[in-house]
Amino acid sequence: MRQREHLTPYGNKPMVTPIVSSVNYEYVSFEILREITEGEIDGYTYHRDDNPTVRAVEKEIALMEKAADCVICTSGMAASTMIFLTYLKAGDNLLTFHDTYGAIYKVALILEKLGVEITWLDAAEEKKVAEYIKPNTRMIFCETPSNPLVKIVDIRYLRQQADRVGAMLIVDNTFATPYHQLPLTLGADLVVHSATKGLGGHNDLMAGAVACSTKDHYDQLWFTRQAIGTTLDPFPANLLERGLKTFEIRAAKMAENAMAIAEFLSSHPKITRVYYPGLKNDPGYKTACRQMNNGFGGMLAFDVGKKQLHAKKFVEKLEVIYHAVSLGCTETLVCLPVLTTMLYLPQELRTIFGVRPNTVRLSAGIGDTKELIDDLKQALG
Ligand SMILES: Cc1ncc(COP(=O)(O)O)c(C=O)c1O
């Protein structure tokens, strides 16, 4: 006779959600099996369906985003793709912005093959949405602040436009994070995250998350994840749970560092443009003040000198700041978007929305502010 024992003596609960690596689960009874499969209780049968380590993190992110529930998956791109596959079909129009993470362009090529029509706009001209939205627009998808130029899109305005044609509004909140912005409270239907970034925060996991305004959306996205098998493994889920424990203090320090860096760069003669929504002269400042909280996030962009060579020399001289892609982690990182994330785009699209060959994107980490500014100073000198 097999014993069914508590996980710990006396049933004391572990402080950390256990990593359950089991792919399948022994059924206790046919009645429990029925209750799980009919959705009456949260239970587990097979990893592609659900996993307790992952489920604990989903509930935590749902709380952070003020969502009805959350679906976690293998990467930020898997999360966005699950959304497109769940809600779009041939003949539908997807209205989105050039100012989105480069790989969205690749997914758009796949969607076009499936018969979805895409409208691309510049996030700096969000008012054009009113002109370009169509009766068959089923979804508006935006990033705010956007990658890489941290342009701000007015979420409430997009909600109004989406409502004219009954479209969904999806906001990628990776740059802002829930510490600074809660898109569901501003009218978004879904919030998507690359949890690889600020939520995880340590460059050691890949995950995506979709926070859902309703239980219905959760059910629909869960259906897609279960069907295509983008369920996250419990090991990165455990790292993500650990990352979330320090998320708020990391986000606060990153925003403080980003603000100080943006102010420093704005007054430096070798810096020709600075993009940061926390600067009063930034085109996104007023909207950012209306929809962001606790500061303006840890991401900024700037142009060094006039040529790419100037930006490359600057990056190569950095000693504390790292030259690497990704963002939202403890270290401060820089990259040249035209040589990294924008490589996903055809040549003619790489610069049409404002990115220049000498544009540098910076992700502020949690290091000492003065040390970071001193590093920028010496590299520019
Ligand atoms: C804003 C944004 N969304 C989505 C993604 C995709 O995330 P992942 O790399 O986890 O697939 C990225 C990646 O850099 C991103 O910056």
C-alpha cells in the first residue's frame, strides 16, 4: 500500500513554492479527475495543461497587474504569439506600431501568411489610429514605453478607438512593468510581458506572461497554450518566483538610475538626442504622467555624436556598464538597436520610425548611481 504523506511533517508549508518537475500525476479518484478536467477545482494531470510551480507564479503576477488571472508561457514572444493565434483569423486587421520589439515583425509575417492584414503606425503619431482603424480591426497591439525609443502611447485613447469597432486592446508592459503602469486599469483587455526582463530580473530565465482582464480570456489563452504546448517548465518558474520577491525594490532603483542618467546625458555636449519619458521636454512626458506611477521606468535611449562610429567607440570604452542585449536586469546594459533587435526588420524599416545608426538603448540596473554616471562620463570623454 503506497503512503500519501504530507509534503512536510505536520503539514507545515514551505516558504518557497516547491519545484514540481512531475510531468504526470497519479489520480486520487475518478471524481477528482472529473472535477479537475471540468475546471471545478485547480488540479493537475499533465504538465502541458498546468503545473503547480507555474500556477503559483501566475497568481502572483495576476495580483501585481490587477488581473482576473494570468497565463505564463515559455517566452515573451510565445505570449504575444498565443494572443494573436487565439483572437485573430483570416480577414481580420491587426493595428500595431513600428515601435514594438523587432521579433513582432517576424510574427506579423507569419500572420500575413495566415490571412491576417496588418496596419503599421508610428507610435509618435498615435492620433492616426482614428484615421487607420477599420471595421475589421479586431486588435490594437502596442508597447508603452516602446522598444527601443521609449515612446509613450496613450492607453486610454487607444481604448476609445478600439471601442469604435469592438476591437481588443493589448499592451506590452515589459518596459513599464506593473510597478510603474497597470494597463488593465486604463482599459487594456490583456497585458503581455517578457518576464525574461524586469519580472525575472537576473538574466537567468526565459518566460512570458499574459495578465487577463477576465476569466474568459484566461480560459481562451489557456486553451491555446495547452493545445500548442508553450507551458513553462517549473525550474524557470521557480527562478521567476524568486525574482518577483525583489521586483519592487529593483524597479524603484532602476527608475531612479534611469532618471539620473537621462538628466546627465541631456546636458552632455556629445549626446545629440535623449529619449526618456521622465524628462519634461520629452514628447511622451504628459501622457506618461497621466498613466505611469512611481517614476518612468528603467529604459532610455540616446544618440551619441553624429555617426555610428561615435556610438561604437563610446560603448567599447564602458567599464561598468555592459554591452549586451536584453533589459530589466540587475546590471546596466547598453546596445545599438540597429545592430541587435532591429536586425529582425528589413533594412528599409530599421530607421523609419526614428532609430538612428548611432542610437544607443540603455537598460538601467540597480548599481550605484554615481558609479554608472562616472562610467558614462569617462566613456564619453
Ligand atoms: C518589449 C518586449 N516585448 C517582448 C519581448 C520578447 O521577449 P522574449 O525574449 O522573452 O521572447 C522583448 C524582448 O526583448 C521585449 O523587449
